[in-house]
Amino acid sequence: MKIKLIFLIIICTQFSCTNKCDSFKQNQNKFYGIDISEYQEDISRINWEIIRDNQNPKIDFIYLRSTMGKDGVDKSFNENLRLAKKNNFKVGIYHYYRPNEKPEEQFINFLNNNRNIGDMPPVVDIEKTSTKGIKDLRKKLYIFLQLIENHYGVKPIIYAYQKYYNFYLRNHFKEYEFWIARHHGIKNKIDRNLPKDEPKIWGNKCPLIWQYTATGQIKGINSDVDINITNRKIWTD
């Protein structure tokens, strides 16, 4: 019994125990958003006017993928940006970060394609590991974040899957807000577009945004779409 107790203490000390971020359900101030890339456009054109009238849930904000790595540009970004603004959505942009490419080169790509970052803090989407190890990944990611912050005057948000955050980012980048993906399931359709199990984060930090499904069904988009929830207005009026 003593051995089990000591082991539990060690685990909790190492990982600061799991923090179940249940404020998303408890808080009455809920804002819903979707994130879109060329993948939705490849399947069908988006009807922005129908999205605007959607009530299950009401879409308050939209993040659009703009760039990928040092040379990638989302082929639907400019058109999506134009139509999202035309339909009065709060719009933000995100960059898909490639850990094995130089952060300075990625920033140049981001800068060349984003003179304006929209209504919300820009997001850095990190999903892959570095061939040079986790310390190198963190070092270069921090360089990229600083380049964006110094140029645009706003701290970016870091997007990562729950498992990725817990293993690679936990206890680092404490000055930044996180957008965490924890889905109810990858293939199953979500029930009534409602969030289920909240993110379970090691440590005492909860995300600013929770992406709770990748199989959302939103009127105006004839394909699966990511749906997100936040308890705070993250845009400027």
C-alpha cells in the first residue's frame, strides 16, 4: 500500500495530476467557432450565408488556414477570407507549423501572405515532432512565436492535440494561450454538434479554445468540419 501511495505521489508530482477543464460546460458565456481550410473547398463550395444563419450552434468566429511551413499557401484562403468578412464573421488566421523547417523561413511565408491578421490573435498549429528532438522543437517554435508577436504586436495562440500538449508542450510556453483539440471520436458523427468530454490536461493550465470535434455538421458546409468552443470573446469589436 505504501509503495502504491509513493508511486502515485511521484506521478502527480511529475505530471501535476490531470486537470479536467470543465469550465466550458459550466460557464454560461459560450462562443462557438469553426476552422476551415482548402479541405472543405475540395469537397464542396461553402455557402457562407447559410453558415451565418446556423443556430446549432450559432457560429461566432472562424479561423482560416493561410500558410503551411516555409512555402505552403492554402489555395482557398483568400476567397474564404473575402467571403467570411463579407458575411460579417469574426475572422482569424492560422499557420501550420513544420518543425523540421527553419522558423525564420516560415515567418517570411506567413508575413508575405498575411499583412493583416484579422480580428483575433493568429494561431500556430503544431502537430508533428522534430527529427532533431523535443528541445530543438521547443526552441525553434519559440523563435517563430516571437517573430509573429514582435511584428504584429499580439501573442499568438498555440494549437495542439491534447496528447501532443501533454507530452511535448506542458510546462512550457506558459505565457501563451492554448487551443486544444480533444475530440469525442475521429470517425463517428457528433451528437447534435454538442461537446462531450472536456480536455484533460496535465498541469494546472486549461485551454482558451477547445476543438471538440472534427466531424461537426454545419449547415452551409457539405462535409465534416471542426467545431470549437471558448468562454471568452477572443476578437476585437
